[in-house]
Amino acid sequence: DTEVTQTPKHLVMGMTNKKSLKCEQHMGHRAMYWYKQKAKKPPELMFVYSYEKLSINESVPSRFSPECPNSSLLNLHLHALQPEDSALYLCASSSSGGYLGYTFGSGTRLTVV
Amino acid sequence: DAKTTQPTSMDCAEGRAANLPCNHSTISGNEYVYWYRQIHSQGPQYIIHGLKNNETNEMASLIITEDRKSSTLILPHATLRDTAVYYCIVRVPSVYNTDKLIFGTGTRLQVFP
């Protein structure tokens, strides 16, 4: 299995809702990442998990809460989002050292209404 | 990580070689050059990477200048499916996966019939 699977593919949520994005990989990669991408912009790094521990938080607002329950799973919990948080959320993983690059999922397109 | 500069957009005729330049004049000796592409609304896809020597794989070739201050990604026979945004990134792979893959603005390549 050489893929990163993200669910759901599309999500519409209200500003008072709580929802979660899920990311799964079975390549044995020990680093996993969350990126946010607005329309016509490059992906922006949000969080890095290394060996199931949060190693980088790029000053992301607390309404985004990451979680890494095990080495294959990465979640992003969403609460009290704003319309400007609408974006494509991408998950990625990489092997130790990342020499072979990152593998990205196809993303979750989130719309906050 | 060093900053990269790429042209905003390029056109290429189908079947011809697409040569995408990237300037990384502040690259350090241990930083690799990576190329990714993103086809509309999909996750970025790893293409190739290199340190000093030219590299080739089934997708593309990477030519790095001797001073390592610039590189060129070559798609030898572009097809319509190669229409995408191409990102050139320089980074130091981290053994403990605490590095960041930071995307620049990229080059939008349009392949036309």
C-alpha cells in the first residue's frame, strides 16, 4: 500500500459544529503532516508529527487540534471554525529522513458556513 | 531552508520537452532539491530529487548546475496530463522527521495540443 487516504473528501460544517478529518497510511512512515491550502495558493504547513509526537506546530489557532492515535493514523479535530478556514486540507507522510519525499493524500475540501 | 524562485507560468506544446527552471542561489551544501507537482484539486505528487548530480527517473530528469544555485526539471515528452503547478523546494532531510517541506509559489505549466 503506497497511499495516504483522507476522509471525508468533502465536508461542509457550520461555525458551531465539531468535526474531524482523518488520515491513514500503511507504509510504515513515522512522520505525518497536516497542510492547509487556499485556492490558487501553495500548501501551508500546519503540524508535524514524528514518531506519534507533535514536533512542529506552525502557530495554528487552537480551533484546530491534531491527534496521532498510532503510527498509521492522524486526525485533525475542528471546532468553532470561521468561514475563512474553508480550504483544502492535505495530509502527508514520509519515511525516516524523508529522502524519498513526502506522500500526500488527495485532501479534504472543507467549507465552513 | 533556502528560498526558491520560479517563473509564474509556462506553456509547452504536447510532445515537446518541458524545461522548468528554478533558482535557489542561497542553497546550503546539505540541502536537497525536490520537485513536486499538483494537478488541479489533487494532493502534491513527488517527482524527483537530487543533491549534486543530475538525476533521472521514469517521470523526469533533474539537472543541477555545478554551483548548485539553480536547477531545471525536464519532462522529456510533455502530455496534456502534465498540465499542473510544479513546485521546486530545497530542504535538509531530518533523521527525526522534524523538518518542514515549505512550498514556494510554483510554476503553472500549461501543455497545449
